[in-house]
Amino acid sequence: MAGDAFVTGWGIALPNAAVDNAHIEAVLGHIEAQSAAVKRRVLINNGIQTRHYAIDPATGEITHTNAQLTAEAVRDLCRNAGIAANDIACLACGSSSADQVIPSHASMVHAALGTPPCEIISPTGVCCAGVSALKYAALNVAAGLLPNAVATGSELASPSLRASHFEPQIRLNVSEIDDHPMLPFSNEFLRWMLSDGAGALLIEPEPRTDRPSLRIDWIDLISYASESDVCMYFGLKKGEDGTVASWRTVDDEARLWRGGYLSLSQDVRVLNDRLPELMKQSFARMRDRRGIEPDRIDWLLPHFSSNWFRQRLYDGLAESGFTVPWERWFTNLATKGNTGSAAFYIMLEELMTSGRVRRGDRILGIVPESSRMLFGFLHFTVV
């Protein structure tokens, strides 16, 4: 980057009260087609104990749109950083679960904030959408093009996880009266994995003097889409041979639901086979470029969707000669859940408000995205 850019403020929004494992279906609804054994296995493996849903547990009504949730995180940031929302020069809003296809997510967030005209951009994707938003905001400020920028990551997964969402898909796939309806594992797996939340970061050209700030040293994004099948998808139907078809090619409503085009899906085979290996390759590529060493990392903030990947990530880094002791790892997956593009923001906010960071500490963020294998790496220094 030509000049410096600093994270000088942070904010989050987590909708409603935390939901523990015993009460997931009380909020999302019960699906008879789901397997208790699958639920138990996924929850044990992912290690998530509580998460948040933008759903009223009493009525089942949606309590927030994605844009509203993101705007709440920006307002929380403004309160914490002492900046007026009207002074925001740029909104970079990353998400995989915008409320609509058009207009853009950032447009809807800007409207929800009701602030004066500003620059906006809406990176899409899954977990790395928030990384892309942060990189865009940082580059704008570092280049001297804008006096500040706000980057956000947000997810509203719960509307697509409700029992009522899957009802047409299950019903239309039952051809005989005696058939036992089943929800595909590719859909059911994610029902126990995802949750809602939003985070926001303020980027300015100078650090604050009254609180710790983070110098953004660099942000790298590396895609391996050309070396992997589609892994996580929405709006597509994936065949056994790996080919995909878009929902836009389907005119028949019944076929749209029967084929699961409108249900979020995860190909767990590709996830297990490709993600760990490509994670190692992308990390080695980043390390060759940046020359980082494990003894120069004070905090490692890894985003992983499941605790099952925690040891595999540790082992993969260790095999590369990059062993960071567990006491220098920081994650809140167990208490905040998997919030996709918002996860790194929510982790960073909790670390920065914990009182545990010190001037000179170096933070390395690792954000893998399974959709078609994209990897984000972020390095900060506390100043």
C-alpha cells in the first residue's frame, strides 16, 4: 500500500439472545426428515455451543434483514469510535447472504443508515467477502483517495435454515405416499453450522492516540477455483460429475424447489478433500511472499467453520514449519457460531476489547472460504 491505513474502531451486531444446542429447533423449527444422529455428530464436531439467529423464538418471525443487522454493527462502531455516521466516506459491505440480488447489499446498508452520499462497494462470496471489503477500504484510505472508510462483513443465514424453507423441497421429492421424506445431507449439514451476525471496522490514515489501533500491514487473497469443484453453493444444482446448473435456467417452480436450487448446500466430500490441502498450499504461497515467521506472531486469528478443522489447521501449519502455540490462538467459534464473512470481524472486535493486546503485538488472520476455495490472510500490528 502506498501509505498507511489503520483500523481505529470496531463494532458488532449479534441478533437476539444466544441460542444453545438444545434450543436450535425451537427457533428454526423441527424437520421430521432430519436425522438426530446427523445433528448430534455435526454439533459434536463443530464445537459450537451457542449462536445467534435473527428470528423471534416466540413467533418465528424474522427480526432483522441483513442490511439492518449490518447497519446496527456500523452504528455500534460509530458509538465506540466516536465518529458520526454522517462522516463515513465509504461503505465496503461484504456478505454471502444479501437480502436481494439487486440492488447491491451496500446500497441497502447505506439506505438503512440514512447517511449522506458516499462511495459504496459490495464484495460477494462467502467467508472472504469480508476480507475483500476490508482490503478495498484499506487501499482506498492508504492511497489517500478518501479520509476514512468502513468495512463490514455480515451474514443472515437463518431464513434459509428454517424448517418452513425446506418444506417445499421435501414435499415435492416425495413421489409415493409411503416414501420417507429426507433432507439431503448437503443441506442438513449446514443447518447445524451457520448463524447470524455482523461486524464493522473503521479505517483511517492515522492511528488513534487514546486507544490501541491496528496498522494494516498487508492483506492477501488467493483463489484456487481453477483447481477445485464447487464446494458450497446457493442458486445452483450440482451433479454427481461436478457440473453445475444455475437456478436462472429453471422456469418450473416445482423443479426449482425439488432440485434444491434455493437451498444452501455444502459438498462435504470436496470440503474434506480439498480445503486442508489447498489451505497448506495457499499458506506456503503467502509465506514465501511475506516472509513471516511463527515467533513473530503474537495472535493467530483463524476462521474455521468447525472445530473439526482446528487440529487439522494446526497440524498443517506445523508441517510447514509454522507452529504457533495454542495460547496464541484466538477464536470465539464456540460462543458466537460460524458467521461466515462476519466471523473475522467478530473475532477481532472481541480480541481488541478484551484488554489482552499490547502495543507492538502482531496479529495474523487466516480466513479460508470453501465455496470454490479462496483464502484470505491478514497481518496487523498493534500501535
